[in-house]
Amino acid sequence: MAVMPQTDKTTEKKNRTLKPLARLIPYLSRYRGLVAAALFFLVLAAATTLALPLALRRMIDHGFASTDGHFINSYFGMLLVLAILLATASAMRYYYVITIGERVVADLRREVFAHVTRLSASFFDVNQSGEIVSRLTADTVQIKSAFGSSASQALRNTILCLGAMGMMIYTSPWLSTMVLGAIPLIVFPIVGFGRSVRRRSRAAQDTLAESSAFASETVAASRTIQSFNGESVASDRYALAVENAYDAARSAIRSRALLTGFAILLGFGSIVAVLWYGAQSVLSGTMTAGTLGQFVLYSVIAASSLGQLSEVWGELSAAGGAAERLTELLHEVPAVRDPENPKTLPSPPRGEVEFNSVSFAYPARVSAITLNALSFKVRPGETVAIVGPSGAGKSTVFSLLMRFYDPQSGQITLDGVDLRETRLADFRSRMAIVPQDVTIFAASIHDNIAFGMPNATREAVREAAIAAQADEFISRLDQGYDTMAGERGITLSGGQRQRIAIARAVLKNAPVLLLDEATSALDAESETLVQRALDGLMENRTTLVIAHRLATVLKADRILVLDAGRVVEEGTHQSLVAKGGLYAKLARLQFQDLERPSVAAI
């Protein structure tokens, strides 16, 4: 388990370089052809730009001095050819560079998302989903800008700057000395401001992620917010989060603006001084007008390149913060993962489940013991109902069986194999879960039932729906199985969502069934259909059910009564009621309505 770090002074001191961007270079190496083409046209465009002042010098010193119009036309024709070459090279450079940026970001998003889906439940317990989504969106946009634009501009401007300074020295060493003397005054602010930009950009990205997380949470809970007239409170909180993000972004923008303006002022200020001195040299006859023009153009190229480098450095610094956040996420190691040498589960599966002295506390609250040396065994094909007061550890049993977490001590086995010693995909394929809070995706009814079973045929999906008592209501929908369920299944009733979840479990056809009965009140017809579907699903399977209905506990082969993370009673409904212990008390409180066996919670 790890909390995604926020910006602090220690982090700021550590992250004053562009090293995080270097960690993404392997993504570039996959596309060497594209990179080579981009570099070729980048160098060609830079070389063409550097050739323009040479052509201009010859035109001024020779073309204007000639009375032959054809001679002048030839120089202008040469300039036109250079312009066409520059335009072509620049267009091709843009195409390849932007393509690389889009390709790298697509790969990065895919890998980050795939990695996130494999992180353990403990990670999501302490990190907001909105912040994670922000890393997939806002941070990758920053990186796309870096790889698709800023990096190539940095390289192009570096080539132009160095090339222009080299030609300046060749043209006039003395004037070059004056210009080069100003370079430290430009470079040092770039480095200093770049550090500030990087720190402030990281802070801006963090505050943006926080506002995105709050927005995601609020939208998901829109009905609850409206039910409690909480729109104004939610809006005020989001407005505050947005203002914090704006203030952080403005701070970063201020640093970048100062960086760019200061660099350009110094760069072009030095050009003005050089131009004045050069004009004196032309008047005294020690330099031709063409040579001065050539030198001034190279000075402008060098200065503008330095100015753009300062701006690009700020962009790269901001992208460095985004890359750091993404690589942190990519380097997050799942707390629950496959063993190095996994054991193979017995085949055919029997469906035997055993807890042996299992103790567990959630990583987010390690001081609160949820399960305390819990032991029980479920035989193949047996139906075991789990009941107990709130906080007894019932749902935790299911979380550990699916290995969302590992226990601090003890052993959980499936068909005699410790879950920690076999592959996650192997044992999870042998378990089907029908949760109390059903997850319905914003996809078609067919895709929701077939989730996790992409090769399932339409006929198999329909047969599963029939078994789950869902085919009738699905067939009445306008588009049948192709009807979109809406986000979180908002277009479906509670009973319909439950039956889709049951159909999903039927289609999986796993030997072990984990059923957390819904506590929400259903109408009589829906409850009858759901109960009938569950009865069919539980046949010939090892079933563990967190029971909320009298009908379920009456049909169970055994009942386990949990309290404070231990099994305190075990037996059938009749024997436990006769015993007069905790179960009898729960039964009196929760199972009073024998005519319609539905309860709020156990």
C-alpha cells in the first residue's frame, strides 16, 4: 500500500532536473524509424535556416552592387528555393514529431491503465480515483507536449543557437565576443527559473488532481447530494478547489513568464549593442554592410533560439513533474501479486474452501483487527450462510477469498492450495461473486453479462440471462441485449441490476459462488425473481453467502455466526435458535417477518 506523494520541500529539492523525462526514453526507442525521420527533417530545417544569412550577405554585397537584373533575380531565386526547402522540412518535422508524441502518450496511457487495474485494493483504499484519472489525462497531456513539441523545439533551438554562434565567430570574432559575454546572463536565469517552474508546475498538477478527484466523487454521488440539498456546499467546495488549482497554475505561469521575458530582454538587448557597434564599423569601412547584416541575422537567430529555449525549458520542467507522477504510479508494486513459482490447482476443481487461523487488519487501519484467528471449512458443494452483527468481518471473508488482500497470519486454501501459492487468475477463475453493490458498466446489457468472458456467444449470454430470470425484462427493452445500461446501470432497477449480476455469475460457471445478498428493499415480484435466480445459481456449487433473508439461512447446510472476527456459533437455523445465543438474538431482530423473508442487514 502506498499513498501517492504530494509536493513538499524535500520532493522539491530532489526533483530539480529533467531526469523523470529520461525514464520515458524507452518508449521512444520503440519507434526508431519515426525518430530518425523527425531528426533528419529537424536538422535539415535548422541547416536551411542557418543558410539564409549567408545568401542574404551575398545578395547585399554583390547583388545590389550589380546593375545586371538577371544577377539579382538569381539571388532571389536562391532565397526562394531555400524558403521552399525550409517550409517542406518544417512541415515534415512537425508531422513526425507530433506523431511520435501521440504514439508515446497512447502507449503510456495504455500501460499506466493496465498497471492501475492490477494494483491491489489497499492502493485504492488510500488514493482517490479522481487523482488517478488526472494522471491518465492531465499529466499525459503535459508529456505529449514534451515529446511531441517541446523536446524537438529544444533540440532545434539548440542546433540553431550553436550553429548561429559558430557562424557569428566566423563572421566577426570581436562582435561575437560581445554577444557571447552576455550568454551567462541568459543561461543562469534559465536554470534558476527552470527549477522554480518545475516545483510550481508539480504543485499545480497536484492541486488539479485534487479538484478532479472531488469532481469525480461529486458527480458519482449527484443523487445523494441533491437529496440532502447539498448542491451549494458541493459547488463551494469545488470552487475552492478550482481556485487553489488556479492559484498554483498562475504561480507556475508567473515563473515561466519571468523566465521567458528576462531571457529575451537580455538576448535582444545584446543585439542592439552589437548592431550599434557594427554600424560604426560599416561607417569606418572595416566591415561590409552584407557582413553586418549576416552577423545581425545570426545574432537574432541565436538570441531568439535562446529565448525559445528558456520557454521550452519551462515546458519541459512542467512535463518533468508530470512524468515523475506517472512513473511513480508505474513503479507502484501491487501488494498482492502472483508467486514466482505458482502451484497448479487440482483439476477437476472440487470447490473446497478453508480458513485456517486467519487474522487480518486492513492496511489503512492496522490497529483494528477485523478477523481474529478465524477458522472454518466449507466442503465441496456445501452451502454455508455467514451471519453476524455489523463489523463482524463478513465482507472481509469475501475480500480475502478473492485475494484483494493477504492476511497478516494464517492460511486460506482452495482445494488444498494456499491462495498465495497459485496464480491470481487461476483461483479467481474458479470463483464467481454476486456482490451486494452490483457494478454495472456504461455498456450494453450483453457486454455487462459477458464481462470477463469476451468470447461468450450471444446464445450463451441469453441462456445465462434466462437462468437469472433476466431474459424477460431484457427482451422488453427497445434494443434488447444491445440496450445501453447507462453509467452504473442508472437506467435499471435494483432488481434488474441484481439479476444481471447473477447472469454474469451463471455465465462464468465457477465451482465456488460468493453471494452477498442485497439489503435494499425490493418489490415483492423482483424479490421473488431474484430469489428464484439465486436458488438456481447455488445448485451444485460450493456457496458462501452473507445472508440477509430467512429463506437463505433455512436452505443453508450450515450457518456460521461471526462476531469480532471469530466464529462464535455454528449449526442450522433450528439448532442455533434453540441454543439461545447470538444467532437467536439476531434472528429475533432480523428474521421476524416469516411471510416475506427479507431483512435490512445482518
